[in-house]
Amino acid sequence: MNFKPLVRLFGVGSCLVGLRAQPEAVTLPELTVNSPRVANQSPTGTFAMPVSALRYDPRVDLEGRNLAEAQADVTLRGGIFENTGFRLGAVSLSDPQTGHYFAEIPIAPAMLGTPEILTGAEHALQASNSTVGAIAYGWRPIRTGGMAAVGFGQYHLDREEFYQGAAGGSETAGQRLAGDIAWAHSRSDGSVPLGESRFDRANVRLQLAGANSQTDLFAGYQAKFFGWPNLYTPFNSDETENLESLLYGINHRTSLGHGDFVEAGIFRRRNKDDYAFNRFAPLGAVHPFQHTTWEGGAAAGGRSTFDALSLNYRAEISTDELRSTSLTFGRFNTRTIGKFSLVPEKSWAIDGHSQLVVKAGAALDHSDRNGGATSPIVEIAREWAGGAVRRIYASYAESTQLPSYTALNSSATSGLFRGNPNLGRETSRNTELGARGELAGWNAEAAVFYRRDDSLVDWTFKRGVTARSANAVNLQTTGAELVARRSWGAFDLVLGYTALGKSSDYRGAPVDASFYALNYARQRLTAAIVARIGRGFELRFDNVARVQASNLLRTAGGDSALTSALGLAYRPTAWRGVMFTAQADNLWSSPFQEIPAVPAASRQVSLGAGYTW
């Protein structure tokens, strides 16, 4: 193993922390992605999207094609892109065609809260149709104010953003009416030839909020065109993607006090995908892969306490439909999926400073196409009101999901993507131990886990076959993860470390390499540093060092890498609300291929200016 990236990262971090501390602090505008686990809240090459907050998150390994905001596979704990779910308010969002589009959420980050990472028993209870974990976003309360920003940079980049929120000054029956709108645009020639992008997004939201409740009626539209060589295949082709996403719905949440709440929502989503394997093919053959999916659903859940017993519950149902020019070889193109979870919770006081909390229940998944499955959820925890250790826990949880239409409905014998109509329900069994605490100014959380995935759908490569194939694999993953945070007067530091090991069984299928299941970091170290260096300046530095599992499909960058993003913000004290920024992504211009055979984006530098009111 090559540990140089890890050593280099520690050296860079030590130099920054060694800077002279300044007492003067500067706060960046609140209308950002707003994740405390990363330093740079916005990307360099386009406007911020919900996925932007995950680029350097210590618990998320985000594998990008072109920009992360163009197309990114979001993975947790060594899972693959289709194992990670997304939640928006009460509802789970996905794309029935492919997990590559799970993160296509056409909502401005200014409307959303901090992304929450759900794993283990918490994920099994609170998310649907995912097995390893989920990313959950809540709706941010609207306040009167707004922002406008522009940016330009290398590769003819230009970007513009606008946001305006307005909250009513008076209340009616304890409720206040508010609304906000957002618009964003970016264009770039791309950091590699034929890697251009054009992105647009528009949002509108109405909100009715009281002291303990909030209702959001929302709509979002996003259009993205981008090109990249070897975007999805390793066959040296110049590929393009043209995506249009539409999402609308309503969400309501009421806080009942003492941790109890109820939340419900309904939504409708449409995703249109026009993918070209060869952008220069003759007219008539250039767009053989066109897909449109519809997904709609409703969910309700919460926590209610009755005397000494609390009930954690959640129910969700969704339907989907696919229309496609190429995904026509399966057994169906519509589906209904449902999930119901019920997990009772009981607490016992052990002494005057701690308590024992036991949760034990189950989730029931069902589909009109694949039958059902019952999954146990158990967690035992001890919690302290003070002291160095605040919580320790042990949990066991199972979760299931269904394959996407690309895996089910692609031809099994021809084409670039070989599917299998007989793929069934995927099951994950997760056992873990974890702890959270505070010591010497540090806040830390750690977990060790063992996960067994049965019938997981992976995309694989076989020498001599010009295609990638969907194959079921049984995986065993062991891992450990640690996240530690500390703030000083002029510095914030977040460190993360993940170690993973895997064993696989492809059940006799001819497999020479895996694009996803066996593409993981054996060791991954992150460091996010914010340095308030005085006189209105703030330095933000994100870093990821990794030692990756070997993969014969990876053609550049080796199996170890250090990638960084460096940003500098300046807010002149004489100009209230004005901010100037300079930022570089892939600071060291690392050629490491996050997805094997997909070329890395080169270093990109941009400048920006914004005004917040």
C-alpha cells in the first residue's frame, strides 16, 4: 500500500493549523449548502446543488464524472451508488431507471437544511428502498432576505445565482406565511476536451410555519447537459448526457416536544434522460438511449411517547413508471413499492447520570412485482448526560431494495449494458458497535461494522466483451469510521477516517473487474480546515487522501491519491453583505479515476462575487 497521500495530507493540515490565530471572525452567508463537516460550501465549476455538501464529507465517498454536480455516485460505508438512498422531508426519493440519478434533486441548497447521514438501525427505520444508508435533507425555515452571486473562471466558466425569501410580518392563528424563489445558471467548456456543461435550475416554495410546525409546498425544475469521455463505459467513446428533472410536492412536520414529532409528505418526480454513447454518430443513431421515468409517493412517520414507552414508526408507498427506447427486454415497466416500520423504544434510568435505551422492532417491505420481506431492527444504547463518553450502542438491522430498470430491462445478450430480468430483492444485514463523546474540546463519533449484502446488483467487466453486465454478488464488508471535530478561536477542524475490507462471491459469473462493488477505498482520510485569518479573510481547505483497492479498469492515477479544494473568501467590513471568493478544485491536478476508466477532471480555478441582504 502507498501511504504517501495520507502522510502528505497530515503535513498540509499541520502547516495550516500552525498559522497565527486572529481573533477577528468572518461568517459566510447562511444561504449556502451549510454542512459543518466540509469547509468549502460551494463548488468551483458550477452553482451549488444538494450533492455539493457531500463532496468532502468524512462519511461519504462521492465518485464523480465530470463535475460532482454533473453526475456523482454517492456511496456510504463501501456500498455502491444504488445502495444509498435520499430523503427530502418525509419522503424517500430515487430514480427507478438507475441509481446514477438518485442525487438529481432540483432544489436550491438555500431551501434545505444540513444533510444528515443515516446508517444502521436509523437508516432501516427512516428510509426506503436502499440498503447501506441514506442522505436526509430537511426544509429550512424561510426568512426575509436574499442573495445574488456571479462567478467566472477557467474553461470559459460563467455562473449566476439568485435567491429571495420573504416572510410575513404578522401571524394568523399562530401561523406565518412565507415564500422563496431561486434561480441558477452555469456554463463551462469543461476541464478536458468535450467535457462541457450547461446547467439551469428554478425553484419556488410557499411555507406556512408556526412555533412547532412547518408546511412546505414546493416545486423545482433542473436541466443539465454535459459531456465526458468514457462517461459510463470504458470503450474510449465521447459520451453526453442530457437530463431534465421536475419535482413537486408538499411536506408537513409538527414537533410534539421531548423528541416526539410527526412528519408527512407527498411528491411527484419526472426525470428525462437522453444519453449518447457516441456524440458524433450519424444522425438517427446518435441518441439510442432515451428514458423517461415517473415516480410518485407519500410517506408519514414520527415518534410518539405513551407513558414509559415510545413508538418510532414510518409508512411509505411509491409507484413508478418507465418509458424507454432501449430498456425494453424486461418483464415490466411499472411497479409499486411499500414499506412499514414500527420500532418500540423503552428507557431505564441506571443512575442519576445515565440511562439504558432499547429499541426493537421490524420493517416490512412489499412490492407488487417482487413480493415482500420482513427485516428486524434492534439497537441497545447507554447514554450519559455529561462526561467524556456520551453514548455507546450496539445494533443489528436488515434492509432490502429492488433492482433498477437498467439492470432488469437491458438486453441480456447484446448492447453496451447487459441486464437480467430475473434479478431479485437485495438484502443487507448490518451489525455495528459505536460511540460518541467529547474530550479536551473534541467532539467525536466512531463505529465499527460488519455488513453482509446478498444478491446485490453490481456492474462488471469481462475481457473481450464490449459491454458491462449486471450480476448479482454476495458481499461481506467490514469497516471502521471515525469523525472528530474541534473549534478554536480562529480555526475549525474536522477529521475523518474510514477503513474497509471486502470479500465477494459472484456465484460463478464470468467477472474480471467490478465498476462499483469492488471500487472502494481501503483507507480514506479527510481533513476540513477553516481558518479565519483576519481583516475579513477566511481560508477554507478540504482534503481527501485515499488508498484504493486495485482495479484493472483504472487506467490513470494509480490506487492512491490526494485531492483537495482550496477557497479564499473576503468580506470587506466597509461593504456590508458583499463577499469576494477565489477557489480551486482538484488543487494538485490529481489524475486519479474515482470511477475506474472515467478520466478525472483537471484542476479548475474560479473567482466570484456575491451580495447578501
